[in-house]
Amino acid sequence: MEEFANRLRIKSNTPMKNMKMTVDTLVGPWRSMILVAVIACHPGSSQAQSLISSPSFFNPDFEARGTAGSDLLNLQVDTSTQFQNAVPTQTAGNVSWTHTAQGLVQAGLRVDILFIETQIADVSLAAYTATQGNTLVFGRELNVNTLLGGYNALVNGVVSNVVGASAINQWNSVADVSGISLSEGVLYSASFNVATGAGLNLNALSSANFSLLSGGVAIENINSVETLNLLDLIGIGGSTTSIAFEFYAPVGGADELTFVFDADTIANVQLLGGISGNQTVMEFSNFSVAPVPEPGSLALASVGFIMLTRRRRFCRI
């Protein structure tokens, strides 16, 4: 500011016609600061700030899956709803997740050893739903518990029976987020990435959906769709697709939102392909909820950026 004041000091004996003091001379060095201030004060001109983002959204880490039994003999298919330790909901910060999964196939193998029927292997294939790291995963896991070696051929036969069994798999995860502030009539976007497992045949999935609620009431996107059919949007197995669900905040605004992710397979889960260990069916990541910038704000920000990048010219007094 001292420099600015010095520029304003004009000697009384300096002819006005010789003065080349201009507005640019006076404010040139501060033009950037002034322009930034004008843009920042303009309603909706700043970049949209995320109300919800992945690091805090996909917490806490936990899962729901079927728990295999032991000492089994015949092939068993369990399609009941599975939780983790009978606790389907866990909370971290302002986010509460409820995970459920359906689809458990299991079988055991027994042989006679010295005239005693002995259990030598337990095999299970379970659907699971999990928040882990910064992702939500719908998957399946094959567990082969071999109690006695030397019977690989027989064990492999049981594994084939378990993997090939007809069983509908279902995954469902619900996230309740509180302590947020959405303004009535403002356009927001719930965006995320969804990827399917490598080599996955999408024909094995009968449905895969995303929906949004507030106060238990479904919210439509800008295309008047309440439930977004992800199967119409995602690509072939192994690819990642970006999803955006744009919606207007309800009357009176909202301080909490509920996000629902779900998927189902057809009975012939063999279409999901081979499995050895863990198989990811769907993975959700990079989640965010943020206001959608107004077109006018984007234009103003663009003009501001162009002016800020112009080379400043200084005039001599």
C-alpha cells in the first residue's frame, strides 16, 4: 500500500500533460487481487465444494457374508440374508452403513480311513458386501479348507460342484449420511465410479441399481428417474464407468441423505465365470456429492482466469 500511496504523490510543478498516470498505473499491481475478490464475492462463482467425499463416505471397514458350517457332507445352498456377526449396521463419524449379502453354497468331503468316516475338506462359496479402503465391493469368495492332504482329485470335484451350483446372489448396501446441508432448489450431483470384475459376463446380473432418499422419500434425478439402472450404463467386465446422479434438493432443503446400492444375479451364477479365491463382481469408488456450478458462474470464472493470466503492463509516471 505504501507503493500505491507514493504513486498518488504528485509534485505541484509537474505539468498535467506530462503525467502518464492511468488507472492501470495505479491499480495494475493489485489488479489480480481485486479481480479475485470480485469473483469470490459473486454468488456461486467459487468452485463447488464436496459435501461428501470417498475418504469419509466408505467408512467404517466391515463386511457381511455367509458363514460356512463345518462337518458338512451334502451340497447345501443358503439364500438367507447374511450379516456380519448379526450386526448389519456400523457407524463412523456421520456415516452409517448397513450391509447385507445373500448366496452361500457349501459342501464337505468325507472318506473312510481305517473304517472310520473322516472329514477331509470343507468348501464354501459366499457372496459378500464390504466397505474397504475407499471403496464399496460386491464380491464372492471361495474358501477351501483341506483337513487332510492326498485327496486333491476328490477335493477338486467338490469345488466344481460348489462353484457350479445354482444359487442367486444378492448384494445390498445402504449408507445414511447426516450432518450435511443442502439448500432447497439447488442442483447437486452424486457422482461415483463403478467397475465390474475382469472378464465378468454382465448377463449374469439381473439388476444393479443406485437410488437416493431423504427422510425416507425417494429423490428423482433431473431426468425424473428415482432408481438408476446401472446395467444400462456400465461397460464390459474390467472397465470403469463414471456415474452422475444430478438432483435438486427437496423443499425445505435436507440435512441427511440415504444412498442405496444393490445388485442381483440370475440363478445360473456360472456366468460370473471361474473363481479361485476372491472375485470382485462390482466395485464403487470416488464417491462425491457436490453442488453443480451455475453456467453463469463458470463463465465468470473463465473470464477471471483469462484476465489473471494476461501480462500486466506498468506505465511510468
